[in-house]
Amino acid sequence: MAFAQGQNAAADPSRWLYLIRAPADLSPEDAIADMAAMSAITATAEPEATEVADFAGSQLEATANDDPDHPEVPANGIEAGSIRLEALNDTGYFPEGFFVTSATRESTLRFVALDVGDRTMLALIDAPPGEFPAFSEGAMTIIDSLTPAP
């Protein structure tokens, strides 16, 4: 599931909140370790334990590393220099052939992995640096509203 707000130069969303069902048997800490290991990002802090909506987990703050070799794909709203988030593409988070890039080539990112029972849920908050504080606050409000299924 993804929510988007705002637009980039290609008139596509520039701020994203993804809620992703992680592969089976992956702990929140392992999911965050997968994200931290990506060469496409630079962690701006060490992963830390978190609790959101009464779900325990782990989170990581990061910035996207500009990829000068990544082509612009106007039909998909992908800016030149956007990064490919390889951990989400190559480890079973999405079906084969699906790929996730940053919203912009200068994205600020927050990964929040929560133990929601039988699976880990990974939230990815992605926005341009100047818009990240306000957007992430709203995104965390959405995540904080989650409740366990009956």
C-alpha cells in the first residue's frame, strides 16, 4: 500500500508513505538491517528501537545518495539521479520485476519496521529534505493510528 502527496517535476508524487508487508520470518531488526545495508542510502543515525501504535520495532533515518547513472523515466515519474532501493527490490518485499526508487534524487528517508503479529510491517517515509519534517509527522500520525486486526 502506498500513499502519495505533492508532485515532482514530472507532475508525479514527491512525498511517499509506503506500508509494506515484509517477507515471512523477517524480524523488524532484520528488515532495518536490510535497509541500512543498501549502498543507495546513507544512514544519518544508528538504527534504534521504537514503539508505534503499541507495536514494537526498529527504525532508521537516512538520506538518498544521488545516482548519476540512474536515467530519467518520465512515463513513470522517475527523476534522473533517483536511487533504486535495491533491498526492497531484491529480497522479496515486492513481486519480481517490481522496483522502488526514491521519490526524488535528494530524498530524506525514514524506515520503520514493526512487529505486527505474524509478520513485520515496514513503513517507508520518503520526501524532499525541506518537506520531510512536516510530511513525516503526518505519516507517523497515520502509522500511529494502526490497530491490530480482530
